[in-house]
Amino acid sequence: ERERAIRAGDSHGDIVFWPLLALAQYLQATQDVTLLDESVSFFSATGAAQGEQATIWQHVERALAVIHRRRIASTELAAFGHGDWNDSLQPADPRMRERLCSAWTVTLHYQVLTTLAAALHGLGRAQQAARFAAIALRVRHDFERLLLTDGIVTGYALFEDDGRMQYLLHPRDSTTGVRYSLLPMIHAVLNDMFSPQQARQHLGVIRRHLTGPDGARLFDRPLRYHGGPQKLFQRAETSCFFGREIGLMYTHAHLRYAEALAHVGESEAFFAALCRAHPVGLNEHVPPADLRQANCYFSSSDAAFFDRYQAYDEYARVAAGTVRLDGGWRIYSSGPGIALGIIMRCLLGIRREGATLVFDPVLPTALDGLRARVPLAGREIDVSYRVRADHGPTAVRLNGRALAFIRGPNPYRTGGAMVPLAEFTARCSANGPDSLEIDLG
């Protein structure tokens, strides 16, 4: 409490979106509509008692107003501000904050709007849900119109004062030498912003240009090190350490790539990607990896070049597997939680959405017969899998009796099985144990 006034003077352009997304996902999972009427204060350096009081929904409206103001002129595209998720790409020129657009931040904006719309629709707030769904459609339209060029989504777009656009981290980029950017590709897949053909095309680009022995990489090559004057991006051009975002293999992003593979149903590639992020037996899956502590999550996989000059000149050695790969930071941030969430929701394929249970596992056929004990509906459930195809349940049985289900939406593959929570709990035994069988194919 005594340090509440110690705060940064600014924040990256994506920061305002995250509380909104967390709230929308919470509302989807719990349908706790009363939360929106809870009163909490806005920040005050002198203490919470002096802060302006407002309901949670009023906080939401103010955050959305900030997002609305921070757009590229004449578009629905979020402006870059002081940066995005990638800490190394803070703009060197302050004028870029209003003229540069991160395609990844646009996918986050779209995700926030569609998740809010779905959550509010589930709470019976149809008018508000329709409002956010309409804005999301406009965001997606400008994403396709302005950021998808020659069939490839750009990493960044710089909107010049004379109306011209400069594409950065794209095959048309003549400034940085970087042609492809991972994050907007995988998040556009995860948020269903691509057509099936576009999704396949971008996943093909990732396989050809954005993967190494250790998994997916943020760009197809590093930005050039200047070691002094900054031109476009601050740390990417001046950091002397070749690791984390600078070294391009950032495990958070690789895990989201794994999630995208599950979303489109590429089970073998999905499971292989999970194994590359897991420290146990790592050298089986990533032969160039140096020895690492086996009970730690590592933030990144850092190619062991002497300096950034060598890294830039010899980066092709990473894909060739001829340079050692060190483990980055240990016990790092939200990464283990992301990994466990993907294992639960995508590999085992079990999640709750309000009053509905969704069973949507994506498993390679080698895991036929897999068994797991998972917490579900307030009890421990023994789950077994029969895998003849890699996704799309054909039957779900609880304690030997078939559960009726409807098919969930997925534009890229057969969707999961959706079962009312009330029906599931009514079929559970009084004292347990309960067994759940899921057939794939």
C-alpha cells in the first residue's frame, strides 16, 4: 500500500485490452452477471478512499473509450502506442505511436470484442452484445483490407501522413530485412479471423520460415543490431543480449503456436510442439538443446552465439541445428499456466463454458488408450480416450452411458462435443468414482 504511487508513466498499447479479456472470459465461464454492478475505485495516488467510485461496467466503458480514441485515423485499427506484447519493439520515434499499427494488437482487440459479445449474449444483454459484435466486424474488415497484403498478414503497418502505407516485417518490407512475423498469424488463426485457406497458407509460412529445431520463432531473422542510434525499434536494435524476444524463440509464443495447431486439428504437429516446450527429455525432441534443469519452465530457447553480429550473420545455423540452444529465464511468469491450460483444454480437450461442458481433445493416434484423472464439475473424473482420428469426438460416455451432444463451431475442422452441465452432473454417481470415455473417430 505504501508504494501504490510508484507507477510507470506510460504503458504499451496492448495493456488496456487484457483486463477486458479476462473479465469477458470470467463472465463466459461463470455467468456471474452481478459482478458488473460491483463498485470499485479508480486509481488514486493518495489512496483508494480518495479514488473515483464506479461500477465494474463503468470501468469497462471507460477502457473501451480509451481504445476507441487510440485508433489509426479513419480506421478501426488499434494504434501501437508505446509498444505491444513484444517488449523489444518499442518505437524509437514518438510520432510512430499514433501512426504505427501492430497486427497482433488488432487480433487482440478483435478477441476482446468477440469474447465480450459472447459473454454478454449469454447473460441476456443482447443489445450490448450486438454492439460489440458489430464493432468486431468492422475491426476484422479493416484487418483484411489493410493488413493482409499479397495474402500474408503484415507484422506492422506504418501509416504515412500522405496516405501511403509502409509494411514492416512482411515480404514487402524493404527497411528491416524481416519478412514474416509469427504472432499476428497464430492469433488470427486462434480467433477465426482467417478463412480455412488463409489459415493453411499462414501455417505453411510458419513451417517454412518461422520454425527451428526448438519450435516457432517470432521472426524469420533478427533485426539488425545498431549498437547506438535507434532507427525504428528501441531494444531490438540496441540490446546486446541475444535471447528472449531478441533471440526470437520465446516459449510463450511457441505455446500459442501449439494452441493454433490444435485449433486447426494438426494433432501430430501439436503434440510435437508441446514436447519441445517441456523440459523433461528435451534432448529427444530438441537435439541441439544444452542440458537444462528438468523441473523448470524456461522462458525462451536462446541460440548460443557470441554476440549479435554473429547472430545476424549466421542465423541460418539455427534452422540447420548447428548452434547450441541455451535455456532462458527459469520459473518465468505465466508460461507454465499457459502450458497447463493448453494441455487441459486442447490435448485432453475438456473445458467449461458457463452452463456447458465442451469435450474437444486433439490427440495423435499414438496416444490411443490415454487415461487421465481431471477435476470436472466439482469432482474427480477418470477419463479415457479411444483415438481412431485425431479430433472431433464421435461418442462421449459417462459411466458407460452415452451422452447426447451438439457439435461446437470451428471453421477449420470438426468441432467438439457440447453437453449441458446439468445433464452431466445428473448422470454422475452419488459417491463416485465416475468414468468418462471419449471416442475420436
